[in-house]
Amino acid sequence: MLAPYRRLFARPGTLAFTLSGLIGRLTMSMTGVSLVVLLAERRGSYALAGAVAAAGLVTGAIGMPVLGRLVDRYGQARVTVPAVLYNAVPLAGLLLCVRAGAPDWTLFLCWAAGAAIPNLGGMARARWAHLYRDDPAARHLANSLEQALDELCFMTGPVLGMVLCTAIAPEAGLLTAGALGAVGALLFAAQRRTEPPLAEPLAGGRAARARHGSPLRVPGLRVLTLTFLSTGMIFGSLDLTTVAYADALGHRPVAGGLLGLVAAGSCVAGLVFGTLRPNGPTGVRFLRGVAAMAGLLLLPLLAGLGAAGLGGAGLALVGIALFAAGTGTAPTMVTGMTLIQELLPQRQLNEGMAIAVSGILVGISAGSALAGAVAERAGPGAGYWIPAGAAALALLIALAGRRHLGASAPENAERVVSGAR
């Protein structure tokens, strides 16, 4: 299954930026669970943990497109390094506030201040898109590989975070995540020979750039961003609901493994999907992926509600359902990122992918907050209504905007932008 991916690494430097980016991306997969466990342990409230996580994700969703636009204008390395150094400050502030028993509002302030999140996944995809700009099959492979690597992070990150938080100290997960994220991002920024060159400035200087505007002028990107927002609600609510579910059954340490099963299913599906030859227009494939995802997300709901009274056996059933549900997310994400690369010109690619990821982050924040409130007030398994409903919403949005997902080249995007001005 992995043999087709070998040709991607024939280009010098590709393995180096892939491995360093993989280390850096562990941060996002570890911080969510680590923050929830830390605040649930030190402050005794899942609702507070979900709300603090939501505040950080919302500000991160605002900061990420800004960083993406700066990356498109100044280059990946020149933006990533100061962003990494800045983010160490609010992380340290949060840990100190928790340790000192500071008021809850200080936790919101510190976590929300960490808005300069380098989108290493998007920057890696931009490198592949540049290196294989004339090879659509290789780009499909690369996008599938990147999605599988994302899922590998979300498979190992929650487990690592849970182990550190429960075996060493509640603060250990966030400390490790911060260190790995900083080292990985700095190593990624150091790989200069694979960094995409800066696009030629538009004729007319600043006035032309102002007229060109945001990538959100492209209707297809708006549809994708809203669909990804609903997909983010799946991720956020699924994570917190699963942690609360395992805790309610007296098996909190198992929660990391259950979340790892979701990512494992998505990782396997992403790798297999990459080896398949794309069939039909990208927009049609995206709709198929969202529909499959919506159907598969019913499985955790059925397992969670039906197995709540079965103890360990119930957790096993939920784990199987979570693995199956995970297989629906990777094809959707891979095809969505491929669509963005087709809809946008090179000079807006980092910003466009950052906007899409920001949609996911906003969705994660909303899903976490909703799931935290449900976990406080409802029985085990009830929270799985949220990811099932979010998947159905994603399908409705994609169907409503399907006519905007037919553009398949940057030139089409340029015509749409020109008509919107």
C-alpha cells in the first residue's frame, strides 16, 4: 500500500520537511486532550475545559489566515520562526495561572492569546503543490499522504497526552506538546530548498492587491470553509464526548486510545484513498466523501447510547464504531484540499488553506463547547448526537453549494474574483 508513495520522495529535501512537519504537527493533536485533562483535574469542570479550548481555537482561527497571507507574501520561514517564539509566552502563562490557582478569566486570556498558530500542514501541502505542480496524480498522492500524517498525529498525540497527564502530572501533556511543536516548526522552517518561491507581485502594487482581495471571494472556497467548519464540530465534539464517556464509565485513561482509533481509521482510509485513481470531477468526489462521512458518524451515536451500561465491553463497541467513523473523514479532507489547490492561484494558496483550517478550528471550538455542556448535564453517550448532527449539516452545506465546486483550475478562480470586483 505504501509503495506508490515512494516516488514522492525522489525530490531532494522532501523527506526532511515531511518529518520535521510531522513533529511540529503533534502539538495540535496533543493540546486539546491535554488541556481538557489539565483543567478537569485542577479545576474540576469539563464545561470550563471546553470553553477555554473554544476561546483558543476561535482566536487561532482568526490568526491563522493572517499568518497564511503573510506566508504568501514573505515566505514560510520568515513568518514561522517569530510565530513559534511568540506562542511560547501564552502557553507558559496558562500553566503558571493553573498552578497558582488564578481566576478562570486568566485561563481564557492566556489560551486565547496563542493565536499565532503556524499552519504546518498547509505549508507542507503548498510545498507539494509547487514541487508537483505539473503532475496531478502526484498531488493527489501528496494530499493523501499529508492527511494520513495528520491522522497519525491525531492517533498518537491524544494517547501520548493522556499518558503524560495521568502518569506524570496534568501539566506534562501541554509542556511536551509545546516543546515538540516549537522544535518541529523551527526544523521545518529551516528546510529552505523546498520552500515555494514567492509569487510575482501583482501589477499595480498595493492597489492591485487590495482589488484582488481575499480568497473568500471565490464561492467554492466559501462552501468548502463552511463544510469544514461543520467537520471541525465533529472533531471537537467527538474528542470531548469520548473523554467524558470513558471517564463516566470509570476508564478515563482509555480515552486516549479511543480517540486514537478514530485517527487510525482515518489514517488507513487516507493511505488507501491515495492509491486509488481519482474518478470523476473533484467536486463530485467531495460530495461523495461528505455523504459517506455523514453515514458513518451515526455509528458512534448508536454504540454510545446502546453500550453505556456494558462497562468495558461497551467501550470496546464504541472503539470499533469510532474506528469505522474515522474512515469517512480522510477522503473528504483529501478531496477538499485538492479542490482548494484547483480553485486558487499559487499566490493565495497558503491563505486559502489557512482559511479552510480556520473553519475547522472554529468548528472544533463550537463542538467542544457544546459537548462540554452536554457532558455536564446528560448521561453517557448523549454527546454523540453532536458529531452525528454536525456531519449531517456538512452534507447539507455541500449539497447546497455543489454548483460552486465545479471550478477546476486557478484560471477559473481568477475569473470569479474578477467578476466579484
